[in-house]
Amino acid sequence: MSGYAKRRALIRIAQLSGEGLDLVSFWRASAEAVARAVPYYMAPCWYTIDPASLLVTSHFSEDLPELPAEWLAAEYYEDDVNKLADVARSTTGISTLFDATEGAPSSSRRWHENMSYGADQEMIAALRTSRGEVWGALGLYREPGQPHFDPDDLSFIAAVAPYLAEGARRSLLVGEATDPETPDGPGLLVLSSDWNIDSLTPGVERWLSDLPDGDWGAGILPSAVLAVAGQALRRAELPDETVETAVSRVRSKTGTWVILHGAVLLSDQKRRVAVIVEPAHPARISPMLMSAYGLTGREQDVTRLVLQGNATTEIASALRVSNQTVQQHLKSVFDKTGVHSRRDLVGKVFFSHYEPRVRDNESRALVARPLRGEPMTGG
């Protein structure tokens, strides 16, 4: 494809990432844009990934509405290359099965699974924001006889990955705000182009009342809300520029940190802007692990790094402890979770808390309900 086609596709995906679409609509529109720049076979496989654990929370493909159980078993229990977490942890964040097998893709079980669906070439890309958080992954495929994914293809996907990541994150936030699953979920405020409140989700008042220099009772919005809304509207008026979507981090009156996201909404020829408000809390894998297994804070830290695929030395370096201390914590984690190895720990956590979420999200996608990006607390 020409450089012009790739440039236009990049601009389109950058725009989509800030429009506040629901996740399935965002994936579909992004797939159309990607196809103009990087031809692929069948439909892309889109994944959301929990940035805390790098485990899958949802899968969407027009040609594969349900992720095969054997694929999940291979991903989390078997040795192979081109696994999602491995690509997500890599420096480049993108890999082809051909390169990962040093030109011998038939040596990988993934290749044989792909071939059963008619696909030969595979490209996996981590969807990582500019802040380094991985919120998803993209799988593209080509049938036998077609060219390999070349450096230009990989360069384009690497360039759009941050926008795809930000779009996925925002879509998950919008879904949680409009259909909250927990009391401390994000809130959503929609403003018209003349800055009047068009709509809001229940509970958003508590977020707005806690932000500085506003007066919810008098109808005065906090300046931080107006600023992020203005940024979103200005950036939406730059169709020829690839710009990041509007984000602001604000300290509330009670001393906690809150993150604001601005997203432009286009419907009925009207331009509105949605402001999503969420607490700047750490990823929620820790409360899930505590409630399910009673892990201490340090054991949760070790488990999180194990789930991401880190080796003992990497965990020790990240936590600034000795290898022996890491092994002691791991032994305690194994005892509490009833497993005997790292692989079994990853499998147990995934199939107890993440696989149910994957299946729940598959059902949600079929009936146009918001998808979730966090693990389930129940087994």
C-alpha cells in the first residue's frame, strides 16, 4: 500500500480513538481503516488485556464470535511463541510468527491451529498507550501464498497501536460509566457544543463535587472538566493531524487523584463532548487476588509479575528484593492458591477469573452491551 493510504488510515484511527465509541463499534471501524493500509485475511482478532496482569479479558472477531477453548488452553498452559503476553512485554510490542520461529512457522502449534482456519501468516501487536499501559492486542492473518507481513506493515501497525490502545481504554470506560458494575466505577458527563449539560450518568455528581473550583449546586462546572472538553473539541477540528486524545490528571478536594478523559461524540449531525471521570486507582487485580486467595500485598506484587511472564531475577529487580525472597513468596502463593508451578498459577488465575470474563464479554458483544476490561472476582 502507498504511504498516502497508510497516512490516511493512521489519521482515521487517531480520530476514532477520541470519539467515545463503544468497543465493538471501535474495533469494526478500526478494522476498515487497517484494511486500507495492511491487507489481511478474514477478520482481525481484537483482544482487550488487563494491563496489570497482561491476561486476556475479551476477544472480538467477526469471523470467530467465540474464542476456542483449546486456543486459551494453549495460550496459558503450553510452551509456544508469539503469545500475547510475550509480545506485550517485548520491546517492540509487535511480532510475526514467521520471525518468532526464525522462518519455520510449522514448528509452532499456533501455525497448525491457524492453518485449520485457512490462515498462514500471523502478526500479533500489543496495543500499548504512550504511557506504556497495554490495553489490548491485535492479531492479523494472511492465507497461504500471500506475501509475508513486511517492515512497512509492521511499522504502520506499531504507529497506530497507541491510538488503538487509547480507543480501547476509552471505550471500556464509557461502557463502565453508562452501565456500571461497581459503585466506584467511572462517571460520564456529556456537554453540548454550547457547553450546556446534555446528559450524565448516575453518580457523576459525586466526582464533580469533589473537583476544585466548581460548584455543582450552582451549575458551575470545574475548570478541569471544561479544559479537557475544550481540548477534545479543538483536537477533533484537526482532521489532518494525528494527535493524542485529551487527558487530564487532577487532585480532588479530598486529596485523591482523578483522571478526566475528553471524547468527541458525533450523532445526528451534532457535535458533543463526553468527559469521563475515573479514580486514578491502581489496577484492580490486587483486590481480586486478596478476596479470592488472601494474598498479602507483597504476594500480590509477586503474582502480578508472574502473570506478566517475568522471571525470578526480573521480579527480584522490580521489587528490589533477593531471588531467595521471591522464591519464598512464590511458595506461599502456591500454597494459598493450591498450585505447584508458575504455569499452573497463571492457568488457575486466568481460568478462574479471566476466562469467565472473556465468555461474558462474548455474550455482551452479541447483544450490544458494554464490554468489561477487568477480571471477575468470582470463580
